[in-house]
Amino acid sequence: MKRCMFLALMVLTVASVAIAGGQNETGAPENREFRWYHPEPYGHPWTDVGQMIADEVWRRSDGRMKITLFPAGSLGTQAEAIDQLRVGSLDFLTSGPTILNPFDEQVMVFGVPYLFRNKDHAYAVMDQLGDELFNTHILEVSGVRTIALWWFGTRTLTINADEPIMTPEDLDGMKVRSMTIPVYRDAVSSLGASATPVPFTELYMALQTGVVQGQENPVPTIYAQKFHEVQTQIVLTNHTVHMGSVHVSEQVWQTIAEEDRALILEVFEEFRPEIDERIATQSSELLEEMRAAGTTIVEPDTEAFRARSEAYMDEIYGEQWGDLTARIRAIR
């Protein structure tokens, strides 16, 4: 299997570390137990494949390394999980690159709508720029290392409305949930809606009670979180190719023996295609399942959404990120 540049660089980083952490007096790796935060419940590809990764790490290490998953945000918010990583009270976190924006605002560029052409373009960008962006300055100031990049799917819109949402103008005055991260808030606004921050763990209730009329996420997340139960439409804006990320506490990472760090990276890389396949398959199958259950699937004027979004985001971020977005769009 061809190794991606980003992970290959990290393997080289592992090999260059002088500290042989996680070894006993004989030099053999020690038994270790790790806690891994997942925002999604079982049934979502990230969590299900995450369990496969944990099982494989346990198998290949002959039971020396045990990784226990904590799904569905059961350990708190993702922002809280970052704080836990920084002090070493949490070992692994599945999240997204923009969760690291307090340490370097440049990572928010990966939330810009219609920036990536498709997931292969997004992976190429991550392979070429990932180490530069995530494991240099951010690692130094945050104590959080990025060890894997995963496709989360393509973010699209769901809404409660009597008429189909076909253009950005149809969203005028509607409250759509956004993350608190500025670029995702602006992304929702760029589609024509009123961006309204709501914690992910409270989103189902917010949709059910009308606190917000809509939200945006990839199809597997919409299904896994049962958002379609409290929404009348799925509007296929397909506005963001969303890349997820797996982070590890650097404080913990440096206590793991070099050979075990290499083993962990190898397993993560091997299982990435499994995530891609499951996301793609679920996105297609679950959309049809929700359609059959009565959810209206709307195919809007995506060019109208693209044009409005690009103009809106360029006005806000063009001067700040113009060079970086140009580099991203030039990558093939």
C-alpha cells in the first residue's frame, strides 16, 4: 500500500525521537491502556472502524496495548477533550482539524465551503500540507499531535420547512445550527441562513423543539444521530468535503515505546480505506433509506449556493487566507 506523505513523515518523526518511552528496565515495551474519545455513536463508520483499529492494535501488540473507546461524546465536548489531551488525562481524540484553531487560526481554512473538489483532493492537500500545519507550531504550543486524517463525508443541509429549499434566498431568516468555531459559523451564514451555535450533544433536542430549524452534517452523521427524525428535508448542498482527524496527547505519546508508536501509526493508515468505503456506502444507502421513510430529499441549485458562499467567505477571509487557499486549489 502506498503510504501517504503525511503519515510517512510522522513515521520518520517517530524514528528520530531519542527518548525510548514506555519501556521497562529490560528495554521491552510495557503494557499500556489508553482512552479514546469519539464524538459519534457506534453505527457510525468512525466509531465502528475505530473499534476495529483498537482490536487490531491489541492483537498485533499481543495484548500489551489496550485502547478503550468512549463513543457519542460521553467524556464531554470536543473542546474539553482537547484540554484533557493537553494535560495527559485523555490519550486519543477523534475530532477535526479546526478543533485546533485556538492554537493556529490557519487550520480553519479546512472548513471553507466548496474549497475541496472531492475527498481525493482533500487527502492530497492533507498529505502535502498536513505536517506543516499540524505537527510543527501547533504541536509545540498545544501539546497535541495529529496522527491520522480521515474523511468524515460531505456536509449537507437538513431543514424543517414547508417548501423545498432550492436557493440561498429560501434560507433567509431560518436558524441553522453551527459549531462555535468561526469558520463553520461563517460557512452556515454563507449559505444564506442565520448561524446559531448549539453544542452537538444538544442538537437533536434543539431541532425537535425548534430552537433551530436546521443543521448541516454528512449523511452518515445525520442518520447516526437520528436528525432525520426531527427534520423534514435533506437539502443536498454538499458544501464541504469534511476531513476529520485523530489526535494524541504528546505527553502520552512520548511515553510509548518507539516500536509501539510505529505499530499504532501503521494500523491507523491501513484502516483509512475502510473508513472511506463505509462513509461512501452509507452515504448512498442511508440517503435512500431516509427517503423511503418519508424524508424529502431536495436537489437544490448548488451553483447558486457555491457562488454566494464563495463571495461571502472571500469577503471575510480573502486577505487572511488568500495565499493558502490558492495553494490548496492548485494541488492536484
